[in-house]
Amino acid sequence: MTPNDRQKLRERIVADLARIAQDIEALKELTKPVPPGADGMDEVSRMDAIQNKSVNEAALAQLRNRQVGLEYALKRIDEDDPDFGFCVECGDPIPLARLMAMPEASRCVSCAD
């Protein structure tokens, strides 16, 4: 991977982290507890709100996991880790296109399957 590729990847990660931080804040609002009788809700509406809260909690957990992976990838790029961009299974280079799509990827497509 060239230094220019690393810089492009770094910029991509920073942009993704900024977007994820915004999404996390929005989802935090949507995952607040639904109190009984909130805003004059009937029981069906309350159950629907609870279901939506569960879906949003799952999305929030996914975003937080991706955030951790991206932060780790960024750290490895910033520290100029010589192993970054190579598959942890087979040792082959991970294609730049895969890293641009999933900067936190630690395995090539073949080994990820």
C-alpha cells in the first residue's frame, strides 16, 4: 500500500468516524426508555415504541462496534503499522477496494468467508 493510499484510507476513516458519531448521538435519543402511559400512548402504540427501541438499540450496538474497529484501523495507520492491510489469516495483501469499503477489515475476502 502506497503512502497516498494510506492517506486516502485515513481520510475515509476519519469521515466515517464523524458520521458514526452523529448517528450514535441520534440513536441514543431513540433508545431512551419508553415509560408506561407516555404521551397518552395506548398499549399497542407503547409496544410499537418498545419494538422500535429494540431495533434502534441493535443498530446502536452495531455502530459502536464499527466505531471501535475504525478507531483501531486509524491507530494502526497513524502508527504506520507494517502489518496493516495484510490478511491475518493468509498474510496476503487485502485489496485497497476492500479496505476502502471496510477499513476495519483484517482478513482478505477469501479468508473472511
